[in-house]
Amino acid sequence: MPAFEPVIGLEIHAQLLTRTKIFCGCPTAFGAPPNTHVCPVCLGLPGALPVLNGHAVELAVTAALALGCNVQARSVFARKNYFYPDLPKGYQISQYELPLATGGGLEIEVEGARKFVHLTRIHMEEDAGKSLHEGFADSDRKTYLDYNRSGVPLIEIVSEPDMRSAEEAAHFFERLRQMLVWLGVNDGNMEEGSLRCDANVSVRPAGSAMLGTKTEVKNVNSFRHLQKAIEYEIGRHVDVITHGGRIVQETRLFDAAQGKTYSMRSKEEAHDYRYFPEPDLPPLVIVEARREGLRAALPELPEARSARFQAQYGLPAYDAELLTQTRGLADYFEATATAAGNPKAASNWVMGEVLRTMKERGVAIEQVPLAPAALAGLVRIVEKGTISSTVAKDVFGKMYDTGRTADDIVAAEGLAQISDTSALEPLVRSVVEAHADVMAEIRAGKDRKFQFLVGQVMKASRGKADPKLVTELLKRAIG
Ligand code: ADP
Ligand code: ZN
Ligand code: MG
């Protein structure tokens, strides 16, 4: 049986984070009552004329520049004609022959191997409305329509068929999401549909230069589902081909509950969109000065920032990657590191307690009430040995909940580390007396038991004893 090589290309729709829609002034806010964010333009009423949202263009160009694309000086909106109830105009305004940007790409890393995934193009378009097939008393007979989403600005990002496994595709989508959210271009919310992915999959005999027939899996709304859907599709293709069958080019949907894809429409049923240039909008012209202004305004990008964290602060690659997952987290870390004067300790706190608490409370870094300067105060007193790291975790929780400073809490609650021999000696003595058996075992060579005694003294001091001093005093007691 010949070995097969999977080939995958992704098409990603990302909602641009504008306040209003792409061709009218209606709000884009999610979750409003149905059909309250609509007007003649986004309802496609006769005579209504579209006016392009300048901020949407800026966001689209920003994304294109960050992804290394060539932003075209002139691009053209086109009508993509098809009939569907969620599309009141009978056409979607998109870009076709002349898209906003071409080329570019993103580097991904899977199991230590780096690879560059090329982009074909990025174009701007409007979203359609939403058909509601469920949730109403007469849903068995009727479909309801909500046009709030109609005319919401999108970019569609099309990749080349460069990926060779489901894992690579999921990584690429993750990287792309990280970038778009980092730029403030998209909110990354896949559940609400502001970021959606279609996967194109084919297989071919390993070593072949030709592409096999592809199928397209629509609207996969999580990284895990994307990977599962592609894996299923690869398996299905190989199975059909090895049994002498042929893959039919078609659009499929992923059923997450079953872990399977199923046919939505075949190529014969595919639309002929009869694209033509949109007569109500002039070509989109982006002059060099405007484009270069947006390029100059790009923030330091995730990869560059991760590299700088390693070079400037001596962080391990693991830390730098984790801390640059979002721009907010990277900012938080960097502010803490600078104020604390100890980047690795700051990194440990942010990767440890901060991320753990965020997860526990379900909040983003922007909602963490503890300012970096305050966290740095805690990092410093642990460094100085004023409090032990065990006590420090408690102090962190109290700082987070009350907004008090570390110094304040340590002073008010008498938490300072006990590094005073005369204060610790009585505790050591009582532990040694209470565990004469363990002492005998240690003297007989069972070194492992030593940590148990250290633990007992720490407990007796309610975590405040200086562990180094405890160790020293216990060693002395053992003799
Ligand atoms: P269509 O005309 O069906 O939309 P395109 O050529 O525009 O197809 O490509 C759409 C997406 O499918 C792109 O991401 C592209 O990389 C990918 N693609 C194209 N051909 C294949 C193939 N044979 N196998 C896998 N992906 C493919
Ligand atoms: Zn409107
Ligand atoms: Mg296409």
C-alpha cells in the first residue's frame, strides 16, 4: 500500500474589531436582541448605498503588514452573488480578482521542526446574517433570521496548501489567532464566531508533486475540533482511495459529537457566484504614506518579543514563549521584571501564581487587580529573605483579593521569616524530642527522613522559619 501525504490549506474569517459595520454606521456589538443593529444599508434595501469604514481598512492593512503580505495600492470590491435568506441583498460584497493583500505567511513549529506557511491572500468582505433554526416553539416549521451580523467587517485569510498534518494546521491557526489578537485586529472569540476556520484537505501518494482532489470542511470552531476534523478527513480520503474509490470534491461539515465529517454540498451543487466589480464602491486605494504609517505603528510582534525576552532577560525559551502568548501578559511580565529587578523570579511568579489565579477565577490578564509594581514588591521581599516562598503564596492571594501591598500584609500579620537562631532553637528542640525514632533512623543512615523533620519544624513555625537555618540547626542536633 503506498504511503499517503496529507495536504492542507486553511481559509480563516476574522471579524475586524471596529465599533461599527463595514458599510454603514450600525454597531457590531455581539449579543444584542435580534434585528436591532440594522439599517437600510445592511438590510440591502433598494437605493441604500455602502460607505467603506476607514477603521476596518486600517485594521485589515495592519494584519496584512504584520503577516508580511504585500498590501496592494489598489484593490477592488466585488459582488459575490447567491441567494440565501441570511443575505438580504442577494450578494455579498467581497474582494475577488484584486484583493487587499497577497503573499506573506507565518512560521510554525511542530515537534521542534520549524516551517513557514505561506499566505495566498487577504481580502476584506462583509459578514452575512444568521439563520436561527432552533430555539423557537415553531422551529420545526420556521427559520428565523437575525441580521445584526449582516455587514460586520471581516478579513478572509487564505493559506497556501503548505500544511502536511492536522497538527500543523492546528498550530498555524493558533499562531494566526495569537497574532490577530495581539494586533487588536480580532478578539479571537471562536465561540461567538468572530474567528472561524474552513479546512481544505487532500491526500496524495508520498513524493508526488501533484495535488489530490480536496474536500473543504466548513466552520470548525475550536483548535481541537479543527485537528479532529482534519484527522478524520485524512483517514477518510486514504480509506476511499485504497479501496479503489475516488474522492468527490465537496463541502463538508464536522459533527463534533460524532467526531465525523459529513457532506453538505457537492461540486455540482456549488454556486456560480457571477462575481463582478461592485458599482457602488470605488476601488480602494491605499497610498504609500498611509501604508507606511500603519507599518510604523505595528507593535513588537510575538516572535520578536519572545526572542528579546530570551536575549535581554536571559529567560529560557519556554518562559519566553508562554509569556508572549498575549500582549497583555507580555506587558505584565515586563513591567513586573523591570520593577523587581529580577526577571527570572518575575517570570516564575507570572507563569505560576498569576496564570494559576487567572485560570481559577476565569479572568484575563487585563482584569487582574494586582498591579505589576505590587507584584514586584512581593518578589523583592522574597528575594531579600523577609518571607519564605510558602508564606509568599499566601501573601499573593491576600494582595490579589484586598489590594494591600506585600509589605503591609507581612507587617500586619507578623509573617516575616524567622531567621533568628534563638527563636528557632526551641521549635527544633521540640520536634527532635517528639520524633526520637526518626532521629535514630537518620543516625542509622536513613537520610531520606531528614526532610520530614525540616517539614515538621516549618509546620511548627507556620511556614515562617528560614528553611536554610532550620536545616543547619537540625544537622547540628543530629550531630
Ligand atoms: P476553491 O476555488 O475551491 O475555493 P482555492 O484554490 O481558492 O479553492 O483554495 C482554497 C483553499 O484550499 C486554499 O487555502 C488552498 O491552499 C487550499 N487548497 C487548494 N487546493 C488544495 C488541495 N488539493 N488540497 C488541499 N488544500 C487545497
Ligand atoms: Zn446598518
Ligand atoms: Mg477560494
